[in-house]
Amino acid sequence: MSIYLEIPQLDQHFPYRLLLNDGMTIVFPHWHKEIEIIYAKTGRVNIGLDGEVITLEEGEIIYFASGQPHYFLASPESVRYVYQFDLKLFDEQILRKCESNSLFTLFEEGQRHSRYWPEAFTETMRKLLLELFELENTETQGENYLILSLLYRLVGECYRFLPKQRTAKNKKVPNTIQQKETLQRLNNVFDYIENHYQEVIAINDIAHYVGFSPYYFTRFFKANTGQTFMQFLTEYRVNQAQFILGNEKLPMAEVAEKAGFASVKTFHHVFKESVGHSPLQYQKMMNQLSS
């Protein structure tokens, strides 16, 4: 199983789970089709998202839409609640009335970080998340009904009050990414990347591995990730480099090699262009966050 694509082990009949992670639970770059909500219960949580590190302050909330890559860096003296649920919990054919956006679009276009939400909406969401956590730690008759009622309320509040992102994202993950068969095929690709990203990877190599012609593979990958394969591979290597720089103290040449870059010069150029800081500057920033 690729560490970049994560398929959470959710109950197929009730696809929801809640996790409690301390600040030293680091998580490699990954994505999944489920919606994931993070609530910083105590301390500050350092999260890699969209090519940068976001510090979630105590009491703040952030969510990841379907297919959005993210990872967690060391965040000493912090505790976070992690909520994951599949959108198939909600029967949109029955429930959607006058809403123009699908659930997928609602979360895809919404503002991820509670720092930019209306205060009353943030407080409502915080209360709902805490109620879900309380249910997790008590044995209650009708527990699943209560959980589902809170998730329905959460989605309803998002339809009413979740602001849209200020600027539209260039990358869109199509609805096809939610299909299990497509995820499994993509996972073969990510398995190959995970095992070979430190080597030179040509389109012909990866296409042959998954049993596609180069032409078909190129179209398939772009349609289901919103990126070309080479763009994705570069982003994957940059994410690996960010993770290494945030958690290990290594010379830049070794970081470049471990992240799959052909040379330190290429690593420096690509990293700075993508992240906005040189690898050394980024490493110093991460050291300050973790201290």
C-alpha cells in the first residue's frame, strides 16, 4: 500500500472514525478520498498542506477535501482530534433540495481553515466536534444514530456558513477519484513511485508497470489527479524533502538524494520554486517550530 494514497480502515457500513493523536505522532505525506477534519485540542499542530506548513493554533480547525495531500510534522506538547468520514454516509439523491453544490464541491471549494470562518460558525463547529469526541468515549445506546445526527448537522452548517476560498484552486480532483476501482489503479502508480522515486522514472516505465500505453496512462493520470505525472512526481519529491527537513537533521546533499533529486543544484532550484524558501531556510524554520 502506498503511503501517499491512504485508504483508511473505516467500517464499510458506517464509514466514520475518530482518532486522538499527540504531537509526536508524525504522519507522512498522503491523501485519501474521505473528508478529514483536524481540531487542535491543545498546543500548536504543524501541518504540511499545499506546499507550505500551516500552524494550527489551539482551538482552531482545519479540514482536507477528498484527494488533498497533507502530512503532519512533530508538534511537541500538542493533542489533535482527527475525524474522517466518507461522503457516501449522506444520500444526496434524497437530501439535496435547493443546494446547487454537491457535497464534493462544497468541501472542495470551501475555506479549509477556521481562522477565516465567521466566529459563530467556528464555535458551532467546535461544539459539534467536541460532542462527537464525547460520544467516542462513552458507551451510549443509539450511538451511531447520535454520531450521524451530529455529522448531518455539521454538513448542514457547512452549506449555510462555510465561506468559499478566496482564490480558486488550479487543481481539481474529479469525482472519479472517489471510485474504488480508480483508487486501486492509482494506488498501483503510487506504489511504484514510493518504491522508485529515488530513481529516474520515465513515463514509459510507469505506464508499462500499470499495463497502460504511455498515451492512455498520461490521459488517465491527468484526468484523475489534475496533474501530469511529472508534476505529481516532482510534488511528491518536494513533499518528501519537506518531511525530511522537518524531522531529520541531515546535510543538503543527503536530503536531495533521499528525496529523489538527481543533484543538489536541481533540488535547491525545484524546492525554492515550489516552496518559496531554500531548503536550508526551510530547515531552520522547521527547527524553530519544533523547539
